[in-house]
Amino acid sequence: MKHFVLLLSVISLLVACGRQREAQVVGDSATLGERMEEKHDTLSAREEIILPEVSLLKASDVILAKELLYDKYTLDDVYPYKDTVRSFKWEVMRKCLAYIENMQQDSVRWVVLQNYRNLNSEAPLVRRYVRNAYHRVADTLGVERYQSVPLYLLTDTLTPERYGRDGTIAYLQGREGSFCRILPATFEEEWLVPERYLKPLADTTVFHHVIFVDRRDQNIATLERTGRGEWKIRSMNPATTGRHVPPYAQETPLGMYLVQQKKTRMVFLKDGSAETGGYAPYASRFTNGAYIHGVPVNVPRTAMIEYSWSLGTTPRSHMCVRNATSHSKFIFDWAPVEQALVVVIE
């Protein structure tokens, strides 16, 4: 944008100079031929000014360097697990990081889709829906109605077409009546959303902290941007994600989400009961009821538990991402609310 403004200023100055010369009296020492030559030079100068192209980063442009800020339980890039090996998918992460940097190239207004526990009202039924294994309404892409945001086609504001997950970030493109027109960062199409389901982010929002959760290899990595295309790896640890066990435990959903909320103790209930089951320490919520947190503490115990043998093995959570408690505290302190992203891959 600065280059564009500079271009306009230069062109305006050249045009003004040309007009001033044309208005000079006959007694001016410059001849008509000289003035025409000057105007030609001015035109040539205008033609030579070219708007600079914005270069987009490629995965190969992203440089990763290990500078750990948390160094407990650190895993190798590739490490053994039972009769196979697991790894950190750095190439996948490079692609994601290039995308995250590129999506911030222009000045945009960010919003986040929010409907935690249906606080902004239950989303209307979509045009085509199914009942999933949990006996809940979901769209045909598998996104549940509960805690989600209705997405309407630009041509139909009566019935939503699909649901958007809580915690999804989007570009605010404009307003149309009581609806906002948005482009979710990971979608290709624009959608209309009732304004009550959107929270505007600060104009100064930047995403320089990214947490990658690998639900296939059950690990977690935190990365921090230090320059264009330059990211430091801050931790590499085992983690345990959500499992598909109806009616209570659900998989951690794939996608990119915003860290929206933090709780030093996230209290949870016993399955199928209103009775307190315990708490999870240093919890950072990113979508629906999914948190990155430490080892759960079940009642009647009250003291925190630092580590569990099950971390990094198989999915065991209800949707959350379990960590060593000291690592969850590191993330709790390190990742700023509404400026850090959680990317779930596999």
C-alpha cells in the first residue's frame, strides 16, 4: 500500500510539473521543442514506474530452527513407537506456516466464529443434515450443529447451507443488513453469518504463535515467528488427542483455530452426570470444548499430576489435547489469547 501511495504522489508531481511548464510565458528561455522533450521524458518516467508485486511465501521459503523454550520430555524429529516410528511432520508445517504468513500480507479485518456452549443461540437447521454416531444433528460434512455457527449462501439468508466450527478465523468482507459477509481463512467461498456469531479481533492482531497438534502421531510442537519466513521451534512433545467413542468422547477436529480462552483449572463433569469429575490444569481453549491442557486430576485427588505414561500413545481424551502439565503451563503462558493459532493435522 505504501508503494501504491508513493506511486500516486510521484505521478501527481510529474503531472503538476508538466502543467507548470505549459503555462509559462513566451519569454521563457525554453523552446517549444525543449518543452515537448521534457513532456516526453515525463511520460517515459511515468511508464517506467511499476507497482511492485507482493511475493508470496512457498513452503521452501520457510526456515525452521530449534531454539527450545521448553526442553522437558522433548522428542526427536523421528522417534520409535512400538514396532514402528513416528515423527514431526515439518514439511506439512512449513506449508501451513507459509499459508499463515501469506494470509496476513494484506491489511484485513479478522473475526472469529464463536458459539461456545450455544451462548450466541443454537444455530438453525441446515438445508441438509444427518444424525451422527452421537445422535446429534450435523451437516453433510460432519460438523455438528451444537456449538457451531450457521453459514448462509450469499443468495439465500433463510436457511443455512452448512455449519462453521467455533474458533474458526475469517476475513470480514463487509455487511449486508443483519448479516456479515466473511471468508473463512481455510475456506474458498464467502458466506453470510448473523453478526451475533462473530467476534471482531483487534486491528493489531498478528499470528506469530502457532501450535501444531498431530493426532495421528500423537505429538505437539510450538513455533514462533521471528522474521519473514523464519520460525523458531519452541517445544516438541508427546500429546494425547480426542478419541471417537460415543456418546461422550470425540476426536479432536482437524483444522485451524484461534486460542480463545484460558483457565488455570478447567473443571469437567463425570460422563453422563452433573457431578464434578475433576479438573484439567492450565487449559487453553481453541474450539468448542476442546482445550490444550495438562494431565487431568480426577476427584477426590486435588494435587496436580506432572506426567502420564499414556501421553504420546493413543487417543484417550474427550476432544482435548493432553500434555505434561508443565508443558501445558508453558503454552498457557507463551501463547497469547486471540493471537495464537492451533493447527490440528494428521
